[in-house]
Amino acid sequence: GNSVTQMEGPVTLSEEAFLTINCTYTATGYPSLFWYVQYPGEGLQLLLKATKADDKGSNKGFEATYRKETTSFHLEKGSVQVSDSAVYFCALRGSNYQLIWGAGTKLIIKP
Amino acid sequence: NAGVTQTPKFRILKIGQSMTLQCAQDMNHNYMYWYRQDPGMGLKLIYYSVGAGITDKGEVPNGYNVSRSTTEDFPLRLELAAPSQTSVYFCASSPRDTYEQYFGPGTRLTVT
């Protein structure tokens, strides 16, 4: 069945460092892929998405490219800020009107 | 547009009590979902609905019930609360075409 695997956290970086959070998936076909972010004490918000293979989603300096060859959708940002500290969730569009979620990766940015 | 609203924000229940978590959305979304998030963990789907009058079980439905009498509202009922139901509960909705889910701010529930 469909599944999403994310790198385990926490990931701790210094401000202005380069960020990569790995996400790989198993799916039938090429479903839409999503990254959501959860700031402390809040609900999840959609960060970016890609609806077909080779698409790049981007928002707030974050990017992710839908790579069918490696079944990956890694999240990247060139220079992180303290305000980026949050939990990041990768997800794919599954069947039965649902999203299939990864376990989440906690990101800690130190000044 | 208020988006997805949830009430209450916090609640403490005693073991065996019951309560209803309220969820409403004003985006005319067909699909609605209830998740729980245990400390440091990901999301687990409790129930979902694809439209008024239609609900189905998710991954962890035991101890919960839902109803969907209108497009806007999707309340979650906890019967006979247990300490294992201590969690943060999120409601979400999505439109039919994109599957993008929009989340409420959550309800933090403690059962003691």
C-alpha cells in the first residue's frame, strides 16, 4: 500500500544553514505530494505541494521537487531562520479521500 | 472566512465522562476529518466524512463517534473517556478536487 517515510528528528541547525528534510514514498501511480508545517501550539498548515512528477513546489523560501525516479520529495531551504523551527510533515494523496502522512520531523534552529 | 474552527481549546475530563468536540468550516468543503496527535507523534485518523450524512472509520475509531448532518459541522463524540484518549485533536477539511487539507487550531484534551 501507499506509505511515506521521513527522516527522523530532531534536526538541529544554526541560523542561515542549509536545510534538507528527506521524504520518500511508496505509491501506485503518481499521486500529489505535500509538505505541511506545524508551528508550536498550532494546527498544520500547507507549506507546498506538487501534483505531478518533476513538478517543483515552493513557498516561503522552501522548495521540494517531485522525483519519480527516486520516489522522493525532499524539502530544502537555502538559509533557515529561527522562525522556521517547527515540525514538518510529508504527505501523499491516497485513496478514500485521505492523505497518507509521514511521522513528522522536528526542526530546531539555533541563533 | 474563519476557515476551520474548533471548540473548546482545552478540556479536562474525568475517567468515564463524555463530551463532544465541535468542528465547523465555512469553506463549503465536502470532506472533513478528525485526527489525534499524541505528544511527539504524528497524526492518526479517527473518522472522516465525504459529505453530509456520510461518515467512515479511520485508523483509530474505537471510543469515538461522529455525525455529519450539515456540510459545515462535524462533531466528534467521546463516550466513557479513558486516559488513553489524552491527546490533541485536530479537525480538518478539504475540497473535493485538490485533497489539500485545512486544519483547525486543535483541542487539547486531558483525561484524568
